[in-house]
Amino acid sequence: MNLSTAPAQSRFRRALAQTTLVGLAAASIAMIAGQATQAAEPPAAPNNIVVFPQRDFVTIEGYQGRVGQQAVVTVTRGGVETSRAVGRIGAGDPAMEINHPGGVCWQGVTPDIKPGDVVRVSFPGGASDSTRTQRPEVTAQADGNGFRKVGAFDLVVEGTRGTVPLSRIEQRIVNPDMNDTDIGRRDIRAPARPGPYTSTLTAPTSTTFRATYHFVTDGDTTAAEATAMRDLAAEGQMRALSWQVTDGAGNRQGLTISEFGELGGPGFGGCPQGPSAAAPNAPTGVTATAGNQSATASWTPATAIPDGSPITGYKVTAVNTTSNVETSVNVPSCTTACTTAVPNLTNGATYRIQVRAQNEAGGLSRPGTAPGTLSPAGAGAARPVAPTGVTATAGDPTDLTVDATVGWNAPVQPTGVTVEAWRITAYDAATDARIKRVFLDEPTGAGDTSRTRTIGFGSARSVVFRVQAVAADDAGTMGLLSDASSAVNAQ
């Protein structure tokens, strides 16, 4: 794909045809260390970032001063990151590829790269370079193809270019079968290389381009051969190459290669799906309040990922923290403050409230979770107040049991509420996974408000405790969990 045969050239970077400029390019490459020390858009040769937007494929060229270093490649649109990939700079060219066989995958979702998106490569220490995806691309003709045949010998390819000048655009048609013709190579280009055709690149309007190819007849090429070459070119892939800067050595920096007819999304097995099939972002600001056999959840609407399937609604779930049984309701999409009730809950049971967004493609987001837990209560029933001052004391390592002691203060309860017991739950201090749950009956006629309970364990571990009151009503209404104690060793 090179215009130059200079071996130091990237396989995508293009030098101008003049021999003097090729020499300048080689000299420039010899003088550059290949290791970016500050942010640049686009990168300076011999480094480069090449973007193939239809395939959501990015190649990192050069950076041979950073071989073995970790590189983070991000795609942003309007300052918002749409995806990223992480890999290491390899020896040779390309140094790194994303969403291409042999390369690394985008993480989470394969972005739909569009004109104006910024592709940035960053390195340890903060150095980075970026490329802005360019606008030029071939557009379909009336019959859906990317070309138009004119007469017996001409082929016309048209496209859009936005504000990119013709001096930073090249149109190519790629068909390896052209190697076996008088063309003698896999592609033809406008503006033209020498060969059995001529070509021009013109601007019909201020935002479009037109490449016109004329296949010549001469003493070596018959009319039939010229027409056959034109028809073979029409079977090739239509591309538009554009770049941000042509440097003094003729290198094309910040290169975008738009490929007519190529499909986006994952490039090879195991990589993430594209945004149209990906799950939306999770709702935020989730809160919940208890009712009679119900809970009411409120949340801030979720956002779809860039180019993602639109959000169609929400799944609101109350998870019983004892049995892990879920009770869910589906809610239509909402655009302002969202709220709904989850019915058919058990008074006195403890629930965790979660909200997930659902999109048109059927994807469910990660849950947005309300802080803490809640327990529904019967109509008119007051809930016990959570205990305070929860402490934990490590067990005696010299005795024969593995235990720890939890203590708390029994608060004054609302009028009409009588506590008959306390439920104590031990959690793994590292993972917050529940280990054990025990009860302590409320002592009759206690003279003070302090309560303690020593709890045995099957093996030594680091634990935290939470405590809640159990009301002496028919439903056994549960109070909210207390704050967690500090972590101690059960020993």
C-alpha cells in the first residue's frame, strides 16, 4: 500500500512520490527516537495512528522506543469515552492492533467509530498521542454500489469529505486480481500513479469529492483489455484515505481509511459485541422506602451507551436478603424522576432494592442499588429503631474455641414498639459475604441499655457484625440493620 519503497516507512504512512522527499523521510526517521514525550495530535513520524472506522479497527504504528510498554487506546466522542483497549507495544510494524486478528479487543463494547471521534494512545508516565477520525468516505450511487461506469473505459467514484481539502484525500480501489493485468498492482488511485489508466480527483461541491478513472488504449492495451480492467476495478473495494497533516518529509499523519461496504462491530471471535447489542448504563441515584408489604424505589434515568440501543424501561427488584428470593416489576421508560412500588413483599423481612435499565435490544444494565436494606411493615406499625454503638472484640487466642464478641446499645423505641429479640449477623470482613446469623432474646427488666453476645465460628477469620431489632408484634417486624462494627479476628 506504500507509495514509497523506503523500508523504514510504515505500511500505512505515505510519502510523496518525489525521490528527494523519500530521502527526507528516511533521514527524518533516522533522527527521531520514536518515543513520544508529550501529547500530540496527530503523532509525529515515525509514529502514527491509523483508523478504519467501518471495521472499528485501529492500528498503532511505530513507537519502537516503547516496545514492551503497556499502551491504553481510547475512543472518545465529545469528551466522553466510548471504549478502550489495553495491550503492549510490539516490535516491528504494526506495533499494536485493536479489533483485528492477532490484536487485542476493545473492552466491554466494540465502539462504532465515527468521523470526529478521537483515538488516543497513552503510555505510563502520562505521554499520549491522538488522531481525530476524518470525514471523507465513499458514498453509494443510485444502484447501491460505490461506483458508476461511464462509457466503455471510465469509472467514477464519489463521496463526502466535509471540510477536508482535496490535498489531504486519496481515493483507492483495491482488488488483488488487478495484479495479473497491465495494472500490475492490487490497487489504483486518484490522483493517479503511472500505469495503464489516468485519474483525477475533483471537488464537485465544497463538501464532496469525485474520482474519475480512465483506462487507456494504446499499442500495448486493446479496447477490450481496457474495458476488462475497468470492470475488474469495479469489483474491488472502494476506499477513501484522508489524513490530518502531511509533514515535511511527505508522511501522512493521523490517517483514516474509510472502506465502502465494510461492516462494523467485533472483528474476530471473543471480542465484545457492538454498541447496538450492548447493555445500557446502570441507573443512578437509587433510593427506596418501605411500605406495607411493599417498597417504593426512585432513581435517576439511565443513559444509553453511544450508538447503543434506546432504553425502553426498567426492571425494579426487591431481593430478600435471607432467602435471596427476588420480587420484580417492569416499568416503562421515564425521562425525569422515576419511581415505582414493588408489591407482594413480606412485612418484617429484609430486602435490598435494585434497578436495572433495559434497552430495545433486550440488554439489561448492571444494577443500581439503593443504600442499605429495608423491611416492610404492617399498616400503622412502627419499626424498631436500629441499635447504635456496635462494637466487636476478638476472641481469646489461648482458649479452645474460635469466637468473637459483639456489643451494642439498645436505643429507646417508638411508642408501641417492644423489642423481643436482636438478630446478629456476622460478615466476612474482606468480601462482606454473610457467614452466620444468631439471635439474642431481649432480657426482661434489663437495668441498662448495653447488650453483648459471643458467637462461635468453625475457623479463624476476620469478621464484622451488624445488628437489628425484632419487634414483638405478630409479623415480627424487623428494624434496619445497624452500621457495621469494626473488623476483628474470630480466634
